[in-house]
Amino acid sequence: MTDEAALARALRAIDEWIGPQGPSGVAVAVWRPDRIVAERFAGEARPGVPVSADTIFPLASITKPITATAVMTLVEAGALSLDEPVYRWIPEFRTAVAQDGLQPNPELERLRTTITARQLLSHVSGLPEDLGPRESRYAERVPLESIVDQYCRLPLLSTPGAELRYSNAGFGIVARLAERVSGREFWALTEERVLEPLGLHDTVVRPDASILGRFALLADTSHAGTDVETYNSEYWRQLAMPWGGAYGTPRDLARFAGAFMTGGPRLLSAAGVRAMTTDQTEGVPGGVESAKAWWPSGRWGLGWEVKGPKRRHWTGELTSPSTFCHFGAAGTLLWADPERQVALAVFANRMVSRMWGFILPRWARLSNAVVAAVS
């Protein structure tokens, strides 16, 4: 049962986030079966424009569960098996080349042809997190196809299946896999199979000019003020990276998380939901290098991170171990707790790279207060 007064008090905490150490704008939405039960908005989306229910934020890596869901619809259609080798569909993935100071390790590369979609989606493929000087490639205005070409040839850093190693590269490759299997451009496939069926009309990639006035301006970006600025530029928006290039509202994404819980809109089968939201790594150690996070038992589903026994976690201490979630470098957090039947989306407009010490405890405190209000 929801204590509406307590929930409203919990969400008022975002008002205090606004300031020099935090973001200039924040929005939060709470979902319970089968609707949004609370929202709050604070600060400015861009100078002179207040954050509102219509504000669209860069999702960054919260894009990954959307990508994984599109892939799972192909699995459920019988077009793809999670455990068949990826190279059968992507022959260019079969051979690594030296790049960015990484040299192929013959012992590891012998195992490359065993890598599966399940391993890519749960970050245990052994691939590195990303290309080395990735930002310089954006400055060169490289197309998405070229970035994924390089991802396909990145040398492995660990034995497939042996270590959780969070990887943007894996999601670029699995999106190409979806294209090869379906014969469709990835985002056209995702629009048809995920966004439209769930009614997520405010979740967008490659937005046209008609809705740009709704977009939050992200602070602390790379290449700020240039035509290749991360998240804010037309180049970046049109790049539409399957690992981090979508945009959306907290309301839409809280509803998306609700689709994986009882009482939410049903898109996948119960078996598909279970595969995506429970650990698929078999408890191997590892973490997210860029977030300086490492756990003795990594716990990751297909696209969704699984909280499990992790401590000092972004979803707080009161969410259950079955909580599935994702955060994004653009200042975004999305989680859902199937035991409590509640989902939270809280989006800010400042990169976490500059406010990690600020935002992490605030995410946890807000999450704890929301759980207390609905328990």
C-alpha cells in the first residue's frame, strides 16, 4: 500500500539537488501497477526553461535494456538462440586486430568463436568496455557503422564467461546481430517491436527538429560547444548508439520498467522477463570499470543489472536483491523492484563523471525513501 504523503515527501528531496555541486534540473517518476503514481520536477532543463513532464533527457546507458528487449523479441520469435555463437551471423567478429594499444591474446582469441548473445547482453563476453580514445573518433564524425566495425575486432581482455566486464562494445555488436537476423535497421526494429507496443511515444532516437525544444541540455559534456558535443549535438543525436543513444522522459522509462513486473504492460513472455531480470552470469566476479565498481558476485541479467547482494549500491539499501536496474552516464537512474512492485526513474541533466560523489548517495537516499513509502 502506498503512503501518498510519504511518497510526496520523498520526491521533494530532488529540489535540494539543484545547485553548483549537482545538476540544474531533475525529474522523477514512480510507477506502481499499473500506472505512474507520483512525479516531481525541479530546476531548469536549459536556461530559462523549467523541467516539466514533457522534458526529454539523454538516457545514456539506460538505452541498453531497450536494446536487449528488442533482441529478446527475436529470441521469442524463434529467429535467434541466446546461446548460439555470434560469429555465425557476424563473420567479421571472428577475428580480432590490434587497436588502441590492445594486442590479441592467442589463448583468449581461440575462444572467440564461442561467444554468444547471452554473454554479450550480460557483459561476460570478455570484450573491453569501449574503444580506447573513443572521444577522438566522435570528433572525426565517424558513422555508427564504423564504430561497430571496430567493436567487432576488439581483442578480448578476459575468458568469455569468466568475468563480468561491462561493455558498450558488446551492445554495438548485439545490435548488429539483431539487424543480421531480422533484416531490419536496428531502431526501426526496436520501434516496431518495443516502443510502439508499449506506447513509449516520448522515447526517441534521431529526433527531428519539432521536439528539440523539449530536450534537456546536458552539462559537463565532451567537446562542449562544438557540433560534435556529446548528447547535445545533432551529430550525437543522429548517431543513435544502441548502447547509449536514446532519449526519453522519466514517465516513459518508469512505464518501460513496469513492463517487466506483474501488473505492467506485457510485451515478453514470463520466461523472457525472467531471463532479462535475473542473473545470467552465474555469479562471476567483475564490475563497471568506468564507475570504479567491482563486486565479488557481479549479477547481471540480459541488459538489466541485477542488484543481488551488492552493497553501497545506487538503488539504496531497502530495495530487494531481486531489483533490476540501470544507470546512465548522463545522470540517469532507472530501477524496478518486483518484490515491492515499484519502479523509479530519476533523471538529471549533468554528467555523472563530474558529480559521482554527489549523485550516488542521493540516488540511494531517494530510493530508500520511495521503498519505505510503498512498503
